[in-house]
Amino acid sequence: MGPGRKARCPQGNITMETDRHYFLEGLFIIGFSLAAALFFVWLANTGRRDDVTYRIHFAESVSGLALGDPVKFRGVDVGMVKAMVIDPNDPRLVQVDVKLRKEAPVKTDTKATLKLKGITGVVFIELNGGTPNAQSLVAATPEGAIPEIPFEKSGLASVMDQLPKVVEKFSAIEDQTKKVVTDLGEVTGKIKNNPLLKLGSKNKNGGNDK
């Protein structure tokens, strides 16, 4: 009986060592997974803290602008378009939310405008202005409210707004030109049909015949 017991002991030790190995390996995997999950949560929260949401109300068409399109500050990328909806309080306005980096120098006198990129029809939001002594827009906004960047009409929109007036002026000039030509035609016709001029012309011709 004694020798039989000694033969079974090594097998029992191997089984215990194997179970212990799997247990430690499982603990390592669980611990690593938890650490990775916590890291990604921290990274996501850090990214959110570095971004600030601003709101812009455009009083013109935003055709060509899409979610994810860049927002630039004097040509430098500082964020992206986050959301676009028709203003629920005023259907004449388009409400655009943008997500900008925290360090973007958005001041109370910063303005937002739409810019056309080349001739491709791609539109992006350009931020301009912001004097050194102006207050930060975030600091000037009441707590809990979304900072709002004032809208400034784009150069293209201004040109399009003036286009009907220019066309109207050209139409008026065209009408005046037509009237002058018509008046000249009438005056010329009257001169040709003037009896005195006709009589003078006949007398002149008669004198030449003699």
C-alpha cells in the first residue's frame, strides 16, 4: 500500500500546478482587459475635455457643407462640423454645431463665415477676427449654455445678393438706350418728312437744272 501511495503523489502535484497556472493566467487576462478598458475610457474622456462645442446660426444656404467637414481659423484646422439642423425657432436660419479644440483662440469678436474651396464646390467654415484684448467666448458665456460664434455673410453670398440689383440697373440702361434710339428715329423721320425741307430740296434741284 505504501508504494502505491507514493506513485500517485507526483500526478496530484502536476494537477495542482496546472490548475494554479491556469488560475494565474486567467487573473492576468482579466487584469489586462480591465486595465485596457480603463485606459480607453480615460483616453475618451480626455479627448472630450479637449474639445469645446460652439454654435453658429447661418442666415444663408449651407449647401456643400457636410458633417465632419473642417473648421479653420485663418486657414488652420481647429475642429470639425458636428451637427446641422434648421433652427427650430427661426426657419430662415441654419443651426450648425462645431467641435473645436480647447486651445482654439475663439474670442467674443471672432466671426464665422462660409468659404468655398477652389472650384470644387466644397464648403468649409472659416473663423476670423479675435483681438488680443477680447475676452474668451467660453469665459463670456453663461455656465451651461453653448458658446455662440456670430455669423458674417460670405463674400460669395454678398455678390449673389447684389446680382439682382446689377441686373436691374443693366435692364434700366438697356431700356433707356432703346428709348433714345426710338426718339432719334422719330426725330429723323420728322426731319425727312418736313415740307419745308422737301420744298427747299426741290428748289435746289430745279436751280441746278437751269
